[in-house]
Amino acid sequence: MKKKTVLLITLGAFLCFTGCATLGSARVPDMEKALAHFNRGETLYNEGKHDEANAEFDLAIAGFNAALEIESNDHETLRLRGTAYAYKGDFDLAIADYNAALEIKPDYYQALNSRGSLYALLKGDFDLAIADYNAALEIKPDYYQALYNRGVTYRHKGDFDRAIADFNAALNIEPDYPEALLERGLAYDNKGDHDLAIADYNAALEIKPDFPEALNNRGLAYNNKGDFDLAIADLTAALNIRPDFPEALSNRGLAYGNRGDLDLAIADLTAALNIRPDFPEALGLRGLVYRHKGDHDRAIADFNAALNIRPDFPEALIERGFVYRLKGDLDLAIADYTAVLNIEPDFPEALYNRGLVYGNKGDFDRAIADYTAALEIKPDFHEAMYNRGLTYANKNDFDRAITDFTAALEIKPDFHEALFNRGLAYGDKGDFDRAIADLTAALMIKPDFHEALGLRALVYRHKGDLDRAIADLTAALVIKPDLLEALYDRGLVYRLKGDLDLAIADYTAALNIEPDLLEALYNRGLVYGNKGDFDRAIADYTAALEIKPDYPEALYDRGLAYVMTGELDRAIADFEAVLRIDPNHADARRWLEEARQMQGQ
């Protein structure tokens, strides 16, 4: 399975709105109860108990409303009510309260911080959010919550270095800040620095051992490193603390899938969806697991469900496109990849995959255009170079093919498929020595690469080195005894060497595997003819013609065999049939005349 960094969890759903509310704002007798409801709501929300949290926030809002009826210009109460609305998902009401608080107190840095959080969460307007955090920090430079939130926002913008700088600054002010350690770990993970990420998650867990989000994220970092057992252990520990943690279930499912435990992966992802049915990432991952199990219809059903929830989910579109391609639904695959590119025009993997499908359709020019576009975005995309090379080879543009295979090998020197195909391109150009060098290099990387042995044998045959050709074909058959191409080609080489019985044995072995192998029937007929066994030769040509009646070579050679057995009427009929297919077949015309003359005698 693919390793995906998904669902790395932050607290408070996205950002830190506030710390626990205090009694400094109390203006009415029941304000203390409102604050208690608010703080319980925050705790429940962070535990993932959103329904219970919403009930507490409703009680808190009722208390804040009562306070504001008495003192409508209380900026602290407006901010607290706004934060309660934010936790409930009533973002417009929340922003309205933060705006009102800031009209009363323009230097109210806590409201700027909270409003910035909502701009990032609700609108996805990270620049507007950062502007609010900057304003808060101008008022209070040591406001570590705003540094933290600005860091989270930079991380979501993909500016990981700025994010890490803000988390560092927050931790310099507040060293025992597990959430900042968690987020800095996420930023390191996003940069691919998994060891630094794990170090931060470890530090967060030293401060807060029962921190399920840190266990979840450390597990995902281990997954990204390929340490699937450690990943599963951490995610299981997170679930022991919080059994209804859908992200941890989803990520453990990912780790099981990467370890090859596909049924356990599906069980975890299904459990995550039982807790959170509108979880598009879990649906996408389960679809991916079904694809690896070969259950394409279930995979497509999950990708469809994910896209019903989140229509602009590029990963689900790419994966569904991939499954459509596997099913042979090439136009549907192209539609999905095109939809991805409408969402993210600079998505090299979507361009690459669409190029693959265009290649499958035989539309080589469009395929090359997509590979080229992917390489403009991601110049070290060796798979795109390699497949563009294959496409050039399909267009018989072997020089460009070799250039692309060479470029792919500069990035990935042990890319044995690129060596194989460059060797094939050199062979097609007639540069047999370079072809052999590449195929030999591919076999040094992958000694059981029977396709490379077969192709090198073909090159040796073209060079006239029949013994080396037989040695390679024999080695290929040791690896894969039922390799039809190797049996057929070795039979051909034995025939060229004059070892006719060995040639017949190989063609017969090939036909035992695939009785309708046209070329094996025809070539065994030739060998029988070479041995003077014309009746067996005629039987093989006739069997080949039952499969392919318009096979001029078999008709011509059967005609010759009939001449040798004296069946001139049949010989004449076969030569006439050849000329109906190919009127310019000079040998058939000559033998037709000779057969007629022999018949006249």
C-alpha cells in the first residue's frame, strides 16, 4: 500500500481558541456556572465527545446571554460566547462576537487570536488568520498561544520552516507546552523529518503521558518510516486511552494495510466509519485496501462515498481513476484524473496517471504531453521519465526513448526496468552490444529477471551467438518453467542450430501449456518439414490455419509440403489462397506455376 500522511491530529479540531475561561469576567451571579459549563465543554470536545460538549456549550451560551443583557459591552463575555459558538460550529455567530469585542476593545489580543483561528478554520483564509495573529503579537509579543496558532496556520499553508520557528518561539516562552510539541512534530513530519517528529512526540508524552493525539501522531510517524509494528503499538495505546478515536482507528488501519494485514485494516477502517460515517479519508483508505485485495467494485463504492462527502478530494479521485484503469474503464479513469487537475492543476501524479491511461488507449501524443507537464512540475519524477521513454519507444522514436531512460537512471541508478527498456531500445536500433550491456546490468540488480534473460537471448540470436542465446533461455526457464516465450524462442534457436528434435520438444512443451499458440504450431511444422516428416508438418500447418485461416505463411508452407507428398491439387489450392491474400507473393506464384506444370505432366 501507499504510505500516506493523513489525519495528523491537532487539538481543538484545528487550533487553540482559548485557554480555560476564568472568573475574571464574572459580572452576574450565574456567570460562574456559565464558565464551568464552558470549561467542561472544552474538555469534552478535546476528548472527542462532541454531542456532550455541545450540550455544555448551550448552557454556557445561555449564561453568557444573561450576562450580556446586564452588561452588553463586556468584551470578555463576548469573546467567551464567540468561542462557545465556534466549538459548536456556529462560525458566523462566533466571528460576529469577536468583531463586537474588538470594536469595544481594539487591543484585545485574545479576541484577535480567536478570530484568527476561525478565519483559518471556517474560511480557509490563512493570510487573514495570520494578520490577526500578527496583530495580537504586536500587542503582546510573548503571547505563546498566538505563536502556536500562527505556527499551525503556517503548517497548513505548507510553510513548515516558519511554522517550526513559531513553535520554537512558543516553547521558549512555555517549555511544557505539549500541544506545541505535537504541532512542531507534525511540521517535522510534513517535511519528512520523521526522527525529529518522533522526538517531539516523545517530549509531549513525557509532559502528558495520556495524550492520545501524540500517540496517534507518533504512530503515524513510525508508519511513514516503515516501522509498522511500532506504529500499530502506538495507535493501539491511543485507542486504549480513547476507544472512540476514529483517526487513530483509521491510521492503525493504514499501518495494518502497509504491513499487508488487509483484513485487519478493513476492520479498523470500518470501525472508524461506524464512529464517524462522514469520514472521507477513512473511506478513501478502505477503498485503497479493497483495491489491493482486488475487490474493485467495493473500492469504487468507497471512493464514491468519500467523494459524496468531499467532492474536491483529489486523492479519492486519483485512486478511483486508478481502479477504473485496472477495470479497463479508460474514459472514466481519464475523467477522474482530469477532475483532479481541475482542482489542483499542478498535481504531477494526476498528470502522470492520466498519461498512463492515454498510453493504454494508444493516444501516445497526449500521453507524452501529460508526462512532460508532470516533469515540468516535478523534474526528478523518474517514473514519468521512464513512461515517457516507453511511449517514445512505442512511437519508434528510439533516440528520445533512450534519452528518457538514461535520465531516469541518473535519478535511480538501480531502476532495472529502465535498464531493460533502454536495452530493448538499443536492440531496436541495432546497437546490440549496448543492448547486452544494459540487460546484463539489469540482471546484476535483479538476477531472477527472466524477461531480461529472454531479451538478451534474442539479442544474442541476432548477433549469431546461438549458444549464449540458449544459455539465457534455459536460465529463464529455470526461473519460470512455463515461460512460453522462452520455450518458443529456444525452439527457434535449436532449429537454427539444426538441433531439430530439441526444437520439436520445445515447441511441443509450449503447445502443452497453450494448445492454440499459433507460432509454435507453425514453427513445429517447419521443423517437421526440415526433417522430411511432411505428414506431421501438414498437420501442424492445418492446425495453425484452423486458428487463423488467412495465415499466408502457413498456407504457403503447407502448399510446399503437399508438393513433396504429391498432393498437387491441394498444393495448388494453397498457393492460390496465398495469392488471394497477397497477390505480390512471388514464391507462391512461382510454385503455383510449377505445381500446375507438374500436374500437367
